[in-house]
Amino acid sequence: MEELKTSKVAHLARKIEVMHEPGLTNAQLMLTNFDLKPVEPQRRQWGAWNFVGFWIADSFNIVGHRTPAMSLPSANDVVLVPLIISAFRWSSELPLVFGEVYGPYSIVLQWRAFGTVSNRGLEVNALLIFALGALEIRMSMAKSILGTCVYLMIRSIWSSFENVPNSMPASSGTNTRDFVSFFLFWLCSLPAIWFPVHKIRHLFTVKAYFVPTAGIAFFIWAIVRAHGIGPIVHQPNTIHGSKLGWAMVTGIMSSIANFATLIVNDPDFARFARKPRDALWSQFITIPVGFAVTSFIGIIVSSSSVIIYKGSEPIWNPLSLLTKFLDDGGSRNRAGVFFISTAFALAQLGTNIAANSVSAGTDMTALLPRYLNIRRGGYICAAVGLAMCPWNLLSSSNNFTTYLSAYSVFLSSIAGVIISDYYFVRKGYYQIRDLYSARKDGPYFFWFGFHWRGYTAYIAGILINIVGFVGAIGKPIPKGAAYIYNLNFFCGFIVASAVYYLLCRFFPIPAVSATWMEVGDEVVDPTLVYDNASGSGSEGFDEESGTGHERYMKGGKY
């Protein structure tokens, strides 16, 4: 045993450990590190205006621009515009339920609904989804979103870039020109991952000024080329009756599905708020307004393509429409396309950091906190995003919306368990130090570290949508299952939430409150080390203290 501790492997393992509090046991080191500990006041630097800038910046992204437009059955059905916008406004309020209430310990709190050890199971599940097509929508949609921005920028300056010789085989699913464009964007995005979450807010401030300006310019440009907004909105709709009603429902679900990841990972940012109210009112106003404006612009711009290019199919992707504008020639078109595609590239960079790098990094940090932090997890996310080569995921609108719905099925179930646990079962009460405890008699250890109630509810929320998902990929299913799947996020959320609540009522759990007792931002910077004198210590433990603590730095400095 002593030889193992002094071996080169053990020395290397100690070297690659991340920051953590000195004195933690080996078991605790597998549960927490600096990025997972409660956020001390020094790192709570996000003010109300930072959240305003964040959500203005995040709303103006390509997926947010494209999804509402794709919810229209055809480009003629602009009658659905008010409802699609309302859907974005409503669904965009859901993150407030998560982000504002959790406070500085939100990351660990979310997964303790599933047990002290079983958070790894949920993280593995989340990473599995992310590995099958995810890295969230924006990063994994490489060719059609990220690379195309750079392609348009380069082609606007050097038109010969369109004819770069292809040296890649047909089996790769891409070509040299598009891969180079994607790789350049991927390479330029790496420095942004380095900064800690409480400092990355400055990127979104810059983005909040530049990107909406370009989005509005694109909107005006499309209207001018369509000879006014009248020809766009006066196009007759093509469906009526119940088909119109279900098309509206599908549009709402697509809007929520697009937002599902941000609904669940909003606490990754909200926990850095100076005060809870800084995260509440700024998001309550900015999120619905920002996404409503973006969805309106996306719908009008996409619908204008039918007017601009008579007889053509509607162009749902704004980057495809910019490509058409570039094909029309002219120095003005080239300048306009360069400016707007640069703004879209910046928009996607910020969205990738918010919805992909930070969220995936946080998940992987909870999976192996002794050796991974958010920064390292973000770089792993970037590496997987390059290795996946997901060139064909956006080959059609059906692929896109099917992926959105499938992703939403899993996240809605997780959200249902977490919300039920926080609001209805525990009523906001958590014993903060015990959230990071590895004691077998701790209130969050449950059965060998697994909370079977949480997993049962999670699986129940998924099962309600499984048959419908089979139908979404083209298999015959009963009509009732299809209708349930059309409401997939609500069905999964409600079933998981209800099942969890009922299980906790019939099989009570410890550390709950009979009245509302939220801790909020009262957490300052508690030590997580077991204290024998306080009675919450390490008596009964035979674990040896973890090592590598000399690199722990107080105050949150990296």
C-alpha cells in the first residue's frame, strides 16, 4: 500500500488534482471541489445588468432565430407568428424557477435529489445524451451553424474561397472548405473557455451591444428586399382547424425544447448573482422580451425568402439566406453579409460558452470533481465537439426538430424531479454542509448513496414519452401516444414531478421542512471539512485525508 502511495502514478494523480479545500477526506474529494463548493461573496459578481446583457446576447443566436421559423408548417403560415412569439415568451420564464431560487450552492443541490453517489448516474446519463448528438444544439451543429459563419466571413472578403479544392473523401460528410471554416471557429473559441464563470460576463456585455444591432439590420434588409412587410404577412395560411391547433402546440414544444438546456443549467450562472433579486427581475423582463424579438425577426426573415426568391422553398436557416444574398453579388451585399455573419459568429461563441462549455464542464466536474473542474470539462467538451464530426445532424428540418424533442424528453424529467424536491418536498430547506458529506448516516446518502425515489420518478417521466418518440423517428404508433408526445416537455415534467412527490409522501425522506425555509444567499463560505468537536465530524471514518491541498487558493482566484 505504501509503495502505491509513493509510486509515479500516485505522484501524477496528485499533480493533476484540481483546487479543493485542505483537510477533505478521499470520499469528500470525489464529491466536491472549488467549482462545486458554495459560492463565496468574492465570486458573486453578476449584477442585474450583467444578466440583462447575458440574455440579450443569448437570445440573438442562430438556433433561436431558426427554431420559431421552422415551427411554421410553411412560409405562408405567418398567422402563427403571434403564438410562436408567445410560446417563446412563456417558455423563457422557466429558467427563473431554477436560477433565482437555488442560491450559491445550486450545482450540488440539483443532483442531491438523486442521492450523494447517484449524481454520477445522472451525470453519466447527461453525458451520454451529450455524446450521442449533443454538446448541446449549437456546438454539435457544426457545419450548418458554426463553420458557415466563418465561411461567409471569408467568402465576403475572398470570393475564391468558394472554390477551394476538396481533399476530403465523400464518406466524411463534409469538404475541405467547410471543415476549415469550422476548425477556425473551433480554434478561436478555445481562449474563451479559459475564463472562470464569474468573469466571463464581460463577453456577454460586448455581445449584447453588437449582435442585436446586426440582427435588426438583417431584419430591415430582408424587409427591404421583399418590398415591405406587407407582402410577407399577407401570405395566406395553408392549414386550418385541428391541424392548425396541433401545429401551434408543436411550435410551443419546439420553442421550449430549444430552451430546455438553458432551463436546467441557468443556476450555473445565477449562483454568481450578487443578490437573488439581481437574478430575478433582470431575467424576468429580459428573457421573454429578448427571445420574443428574436423569434419575430426569425419568422419574418424566413418568410421573406419566399417573396424575395419567387418559386423557391422557404429558407429556414438565416445563414443559408445570407449565402443567397452573397450569391446575388455586389460589394454592398458582401459588406452586409460580412457584418451580419461576424455578429452571428460572436453570438454563437457566447451561446456555446453558456449552453455547452459551462454546462458540460459543470456536469463533468460533478462526475469526477477530484480531477475535473469547469475549465477542464469545457475543454473536453470542445475536443469531443471536434471529434464527433456531426455534419449531417441538420441535413433537414425534421432531423433538427426530432433532435430537439428527444433532448427535451430527458431534461424535462430531470427538471420535474428537481423542482418537486426543492419546492414541494423540502420547501427550500437544505443542510448545506451535508450536501457535500460522504457520511453514510448523512441525510442525502439514502440507500448506498442512491435515492431510488428520484430515479424512479426520472424514469417514469421518460417512459410517458417513449412511445411517442418512436413515432417521431418514423415508426407507426397509436394516435394517442403521438398526441402525448406533442406535449412531451409538459408530460415528462408533470409525471416526474408528481411521481417524486408521491413517493416522498409515502416513503418519507430526512432533512425536510414543514414550512418554507430557503437558505438563499445566507451561505458565506462554510468549511466542508469534518469537525469532530462540532459533532458533524469524522468519527467512524477510516478514510485518509486527501492530498494536493497546497494548491487550494482561497478567494476563488485561478
